[in-house]
Amino acid sequence: MSVKLGVPSKGRLMEKTFEWFGERGITLSRTGSDREYAGAVEGIGNVELVLLSAGEIPRELAAGRIHLGVTGTDLIREKLGQWEQQVEELAELGFGHADLIIAVPACWVDVDTLDDLDAVAAAFRAKHGFRLRIATKYHRLVREFLRDQGVADYQLVDSQGATEGTVKNETAEAVADITSTGDTLRANHLKILSDGLMLKSQATLFRSRRTTGDESERRTVKELCRLLRVD
Amino acid sequence: MPERAMIRAEAARLRALFEAEGAQVVETSILQPAEVLLDLYGEDIRGRAYVTSDALRGEQMLRPDFTVPVVQMHMAYGAAPARYTYAGEVFRRQEDDADRANEYLQVGYEVFDREAPAAADAEVFSRIAGALNGLNLRAATGDIGILMAAVEGLQTSAARKAALRRHIWRPRRFRALIDRYSGRTPVPPSREALLAAGDPFAAGAPEIGLRSRAEIEARIATLREDAATPSLSVKEVGLLDAILSVRETLPYALEHLRDIAVDMPAISRAVERLAARMEALSARGVDVALLDFEASYGRSSMEYYDGFVFGFYAEARPDLPPVATGGRYDALTRVLGQGAAIPAVGGVLRPGLMLELGGGE
């Protein structure tokens, strides 16, 4: 059996990943037509490239269906309980930087900290009859963070895209999302809470701890790690 | 790990025991409407309970405990005084510890009684302790009512007391509030700047979202009032800390709390309730001289429990969760009954753990 390497299937994340491997003598490339998700690996034998959505890579690693995978730390921590026991972090790749933050409307001049958010949540619930809504796709990370911080009277509403627009559309009062420059937040009249940083994420190479694998597969993973200088 | 059939038989035995002691057997649905639980516990419940849904009824939760449905049932159909017992599965999401069961049997005993709360507390504790007899467990007890009384008695504004009351069960935020109200942590610079600003809205950010300008202005007014409220005195904070650090056997804890009550008379009634409970426990044959009492016990794990709280632990097995827990949850009945509170106290046992520890007959 060959060793499977999972890489994000499109966009900058894929290109940067290809570059990172290329700088270390492993050439990754897409094969076939533009629309076909097939790839090739040169510079080491017996390694197969699997192109996947970055959001599915955590699950595939946890299931042991891929041996190695590149995805964001945010996705690993959101999707895998006890993630350290399921995957090993081999190397941070130095791109795909993003912070998971909480942002509120810039016009909320009275809110700067989680303490403010908590107090506003209590008043909001009393006034509107429902709990203040925070739009996010990072349900687990946000819930755990707010529980640890002792913030109450909020609810999470699911938002898989265009999260920054939910406040203006009045489907949420605040958002919890990843941001790299904060430009999109500012453009949507939102500001980041000063103590609302939940996680600093970047593209990271992970190894699955779940692959059963035979001796030759283990040797190949070891050799690949040596070539990538992450052993 | 004992077999499922054995655990089920043990649960039936325990329920029959409580039934023989006068409790009425009740059943509740496994699927519970999510709305009620979300309303009570907020988003945190999603981390502890399994949520499922269909297009007709919306979100449902797999019963995370019996307390809520039993209280609802009692409030709809029951008449006090009433005693209930039940046995069945509860389901708990375990995302951080694969060794903790996500489905297990629970047997409960609940008392709804408007008279003699101390006697009802003692009754529940001694019935649970009786069922656990021979397992060599350590009992932990506490009383959240004392901390609540202390908060009510603070020399500070109603707004500050309400904020502290809201976070009684979130020790970390409670501590942060105390530190701020007492001046131990400085006012954040952003808050100072806001209160010093001539026109807080000068930056002219567009108004978006449901929270209106009037709500923002109201909060700024609240913050101004808060800034003008004198700090909690060092003495009061010291007394709160003294209460929270009480941890000894019950008779000594009671003496210690009576000493504190001299300087903080607001807790006197709560402390006398503790004294009455100690007598009632003693009258039921509990050796109170050996019973541990910890004033902060149950604060982080037993939301809405607002008086007597207890748990039974296998000290030789620190890996196991408590074998039994319980307490008084008048606050829960108040929220569920929208004002129509019923004094209630109860406890649950885990027959699976009891068998694992060598119990059963």
C-alpha cells in the first residue's frame, strides 16, 4: 500500500503547500484536467497525493484514511475531540495564518472585552427575550472558550460562509470567525474584542496516529519526514 | 465492567427500594425538547447533551438528566408534598475524555415539599447514603445558599449584586467581578476612555444589527452609575473569601461560619438553616462529626442548585466520576415554573458504578 498525503484541493492554500513541499525537493502537482482532483508526487516513491477540501482533512486523518495531511490548526481543533491523541503536529508551514476571534458591531462603543460582551448578553436577553446570537462555524471552539471565560446568555447560530454579513442582516448580533488582516471585518463595520482571541491558526502538516500501516508504509512516512526535515 | 443486564437489575432494585420508602415511580421521555434545556443552561448544554432534530418538532435532546422532566411533570400534575423515584438511561456527550460513559443508567429520588426543608434535605441525603451503604464512599457536602446570602448582603448596588448572582455558578467570572468591584483589577483603559468621552459616538460607526442605539446608551448610563459606585470594602471581600475557603467537618464548618456571620449578619439565616440541617441529618443517624463540608462545593458543576449540595466519591478510584450527587434546586423550579417555585431536593445514583465498586446484592 502507498502512503497517502492529503492536501487542500484548491486556491492559495494548495499552491503554498505545493511550494513548501517543492522547496524541500518533493514535487506535488495536479494531473489531468483542471477540474479533476488527481495529483502526482515526485521526489519519493510510494506516496500518493489526495486532494481534499481542507475541512475534510481532519476527519480523514482521524479515520486513518490518509497518513499525512495539511490543514489549519483551527479545523483540527474544531473537528477532533482530544486532537493530540488522534494526530501529531509535524510542522507549521508558515502560511495560511488566521486568528479565531470574536467581533461585534463597531457602533457598540460600550463593548471592548468579554466582560462587556457578557453584560450586554444579559441585558440583550432581558430586552429581546432571546439570547444574543453569535454566528460561527467553529461551534466547539467558541463554546469551550466562552464557557472557560464564564460568558453566559448567548447562543451560537451556524454560519458556513459570509459570516461577517450576519450582523447587518440581523441574523446575529456578533460573529466568531477567522481573520488574517481584519479587512473584511472592518468593511462590515465590525471590531474585534480586545481579549477575544481564541486561537492563532496556520497551515500545518499533521500525521495520523490511527493508520495501522505495514512496515513499508512506516518506512515511507519516515523517509518523507526526513526529506521534509520534520522528523 | 459489569454487564448491562446486571446494571439494569441493580437499577430496578434501587428504584424498588425508594418505592418501598414511599416514593411514586415515574417515567419520562428519552427525547426532550431542546428549547427548555437551552433556555435553562444556555449554549453550554450543547457541549454536554446530544442534540438531534427533525423537520416537524425541531431540535430534541437525548435526556441528559431526569430533573427537568420530573420537575415539569410535578408542576403540571403533581401536588406537594410528593416523592418520586425513577430509573433509566441518561446521555452525556464526552468529547474530552473517551473513558467517561456517554450513556448510563441513573436512579433518582426527588422530594417536593413546602414544609420542613431541613428534614427533606436530610431525608434525601440519608436515603441515598443508605442505598450506597457498604461501598465505603466519601461524602462531600456544601451549601450554595450561604454564598448567595453573602452576595445579597454586600454593601453595594443592586446591579452589582445581580451580576454576581448571575455568575454564582461560574466561579471564574464571579471572581473577575469581585476583583473589579473591589478595585483589585484596574478599570480597563477602553472603559475609562468611553466614560471620559464627551460624545462616545463621535467615531460615527454606522448603526447595524438588532441592538439599538438606545440600548447602547442605556448601558453607558449603567456603566457611569457603576463607576460612581464605591468599591467593595477590603473587609467584605475578605469575608467572602473566608466563606469560600471554609472546608472542614460539618460541626467545625458551622462554628466557623457562625463566626463569619458575626461580621456579616446577612448570612445568619442561611447558617442557621445549615445548623437545622445538621440536626436533621443527625436525627436520621448520619454521623455529622465525620461529614465533610466545603462552602464552594458544587459551584462549577451544579447550576441552579441553590442550597444543600452533596456528592459521594470512591476515594480509591479518583478516575471515576461521583457515584451519587444531589441537592436542593429551588431555583430550577422557579425558572421552570416562571415564578411558581416549589421547594425541591433530590439525588441520583449510578448503579453501574456501584456494581463496578463491588456493590449490589
